[in-house]
Amino acid sequence: MIDHDRRKLVLASSAMVTGAVLPVSSRAQQRSVMNDASGLSATPVFSHRILNTDTEENLIAALRAELKSATSQKRPVAIAAARHSMGGQSLARNGSVITFAAPRCDVDKSAGVFRVQAGTRWHEAMQVLDPLRESPAVMQSNSDFAVGSTFSVNAHGWPAPYGPFGATVRAIRLMLSDGSILTCSRTENTELFSLAMGGYGLVGILLDLEVEMVPNTLMRPEYERMDADALANRFLKKLADTAMVRLLYARLNVARANFFSEALLVSYTADPTPPEGLPPVTRRGALTGLSRSVYRAQIGSEPAKRARWVAETQGAPRLGSGVATRNTLLNEPVSNLGASPAGRTDILHEYFVPPARFNAFLSACRQIIPKAKAEFLNVTLRYVARDDTSVLSFAPANRIAAVMSFSQAMTSEGEADMLLMTEALIDQVSALGGSYYLPYRLHARVDQFHRIYPGAERFAARKRHYDPGLLFRNALWDNYLAV
Ligand SMILES: Cc1cc2nc3c(=O)[nH]c(=O)nc-3n(C[C@H](O)[C@H](O)[C@H](O)COP(=O)(O)OP(=O)(O)OC[C@H]3O[C@@H](n4cnc5c(N)ncnc54)[C@H](O)[C@@H]3O)c2cc1C
């Protein structure tokens, strides 16, 4: 698809949400329109099956039956979990969408891993790990998402000093388009392992994963305020100097007038003498110090953005010790962010920046973001170590990740504004040798995608090899890889 058509398609999808016609055929009752967390990805599908199977044998049989039927009717298939990707990455247009709904998680202490069914949500895995004093080595925020999705997008989190989640996955079992099942790892079926890690479900269906864990423990925070331009150095120094720093993030101020001028670095070190019994995991997370109402009040209000920064930099550090278990800090629900007001939606962006170019990235953001109509709500900065396993790697060298949250109007104007801002940010980050993240809106131009993901051509060719009938498809494939 040429770029011009792609842009029209992205904008048309937002028109669908804002009241235009949905192309739903009346002849097949199974047909429906599905969406994802953006609310902007309305996609007609042939069917959505929720597989609540009691045994693994039945799950495999149900998946094989679905693949056989889809193959014979030339229908695409996509696996969807919590559908928090934001550009139809979990949806197959006019295809079969499958969601797993029977979680399973077993801990193997002697091997230092847990074995988890791909559809298991992180908060469900936590319920198994926590009583055994174990914790996922890497986990994204938030815990509503499925472990299999985390591998499929190769998400990263704020545990340090790790690379993306895939770095802590020892093996996966993958069902290919012909229904065969292969174990894939760094020593077995290695090419499939590299394709499936961050491969958005395009080479096969993940059945389960073997994931590394670390001891759960009490963590104590330290807060440091500084000029934003001093952050990158301090961030790396903190990691290098303090072997005990195990969780690390930073934030920047977001009010338009002095945008990205100040930083707060929050680092957690493990308690050297943890008590015998740890408090059980809660679904509190790390954001709790910042109330939902303060977070949401930022939409359309510059004074509220300034007040939020004061609350976060001065209030939260004084609210108690901040000591919590690793599991409780990681187990953050999306609901901590509160609900979007009617007519608006939260859209995430994420950029991975070479640390040496981080201040140039901040300058580019100061030029581009405050001019946009979208309301900038938050940026969280993290460290991501190099990933040279996944074919669609977003971190070919160590990176500082900037996770940005915007609130945008669900209108064509809101969508066009977001698209233009995204393109401008990607151009800048690309010029700095960085990359952008793929699970969000499909606003990057096709040339930007291919420049930033040089493995994309090989990914598409090998996907065609393993899935010659192109059974596994979603909007990411349709927009960037199909041609
Ligand atoms: C509020 C919020 C916070 C976030 N925080 C982070 C973060 O901290 N770090 C980070 O890296 N990302 C983060 N993300 C992005 C997030 O990791 C991805 O959007 C992730 O995909 C969400 O998981 P999900 O269960 O909703 O996946 P879905 O959107 O349902 O699926 C995502 C992809 O995984 C594929 N997939 C799912 N299950 C399978 C399977 N069994 N077999 C094959 N393919 C499968 C789907 O087909 C799809 O391509 C965040 C997103 C949001 C909205």
C-alpha cells in the first residue's frame, strides 16, 4: 500500500469511531466489530472466540480446529489478549480473533523459572509467584496484560539493568499455521524464537513460555530532582554505581511553559535485611502516590500540570517511606490511571534513544510537543539494555526509553494532529539513531518504519516461509509488511 493510502486508511478508521458507517455484513451472525484500547481501531471481524478450555489438550485441539477452518476459508487469524495495543495489532480484519481465557502458571524453583500459559495476565501470574517469594525478572507496567503479549511486543519494564522481556524468556512453545507445535529457544528453532520475540503474533501462536524469576524483596525508594539536561548522565551513573539499584525510572515536568526542564529520578534499592515474612502482593503499583484525579485534572489545564509536578516531586517523597515489595510495585493496574473523559482517549508513544543523544532528543521534544493539540499527561523514562535477539529489535544498543502518554480528542482533527506530531517525533528520533515502539498507533510512515526496523524485510520474508498462506495477519502486517 502506498503511504498516501495508508494515511487515508488510518484517518478513516478514526472516522469510523466518530460516527460513520461500519461495514458489517448482516449475513453472518458471528460477524462483529472489535476495537482496542485506543477506541480508534474499529475492525470488522469474522468471529471472536474466547477459549476457556479446561485442559491444554483441549486448547490445542480448539486452536487447530480454528486454524483449519480459517485456512479452508482463506480467513486471517489473530490472537488478542487485553487488546491494549493501539493500532489493530491484535485484530485481523474480517478474520478470526482468538482470546485465551484459562490462565496457568507453575513455578520451577530449581530451574529459576515459571512456566506460564501465554494468555495468563501478569496479575494472575503474580498470585502464583508471590506466596513463593518469587518475582518476574522483567515485567512491563501494567499487570493487566498477558504474558504472551509481552513477549509478542517484546515489552520492557523498569526493572534494571535488563533488556526487553524477551531477554528473560528461556523458551516458548509455538503453534505454526499448519497446527504443528515447536519448542523454540536460543538453542532450538532459534530463528523462530527471534521472529516470534517482538513478532506481534505474525509467525505463530504462542502457547506457553518459560520465564526467569528473581527473589521478591522489599524495595526502598530514593528521589532526586535535577535539571532535565543532567538526567541522562545521572541515570546511567546511578545504574553503574549502585549494584543494589533494581528498579529505576524518571519523570519530567510537562506544563507547556517550561516543558521538559526538570527531572525526577526515582531509584529503588533492595532492602539488605528483608524480614522473614513479606507483606502479600497488592494491586497498588508505584503510581499510587499520584492520585487519579490529579493525573486526570491535567487535561486542558496548565495549572493542574504544574500542581501535579509539585505533588509528584515534593508530596510523594514525603508520603511515608515508600517501602514496598517488588511484586507490589510491579503489579500496577491500568485503572490507576483513571478513565478517559468522554470523547477523548489516551494514546501512548514510546521512543528509544541512544543515551549520548538524549539531550538532543529533549530539545526536539520541546520544539514539537507543546505545539500539538493533544494534551501531554506524562513521560516515564527507563533503561533498556541491548537486544540483539529479536529480528524486529527496537534496542540494537543500550537505550533510554521515553514512554509518553497523551490524551487526544476522538475526532478527525485530533487524529490528524496526533499523526503529524508522531511523524515529526519519529523523524527526530531516527536522525538521532533511535527508534519508536510498534504497539501503538500506526502513524509512522512506511519509510520511517523500514528505516528504523532494518530487519523488517527479513522478518516478512521468513514469515512468508513459515506461514505461506499468510494465515496470521493483523493491522501491523497490513500496513507495513504485506507489500
Ligand atoms: C497503559 C499502558 C501501559 C503500557 N506499559 C508498557 C510498558 O511498561 N512497557 C512496554 O514495553 N509496553 C507497555 N505498553 C504496551 C503494551 O506492552 C502492549 O500494548 C501489549 O501488547 C499489551 O498487552 P495486551 O495483553 O493488551 O496485548 P494485545 O494488545 O492483546 O496483543 C498484543 C500483540 O500480541 C499478540 N499476541 C498476544 N497473545 C499472543 C499469543 N498467544 N500468540 C501470539 N501472539 C500473541 C497479538 O496478536 C498482538 O499482536 C503499555 C500499554 C498501555 C496501554
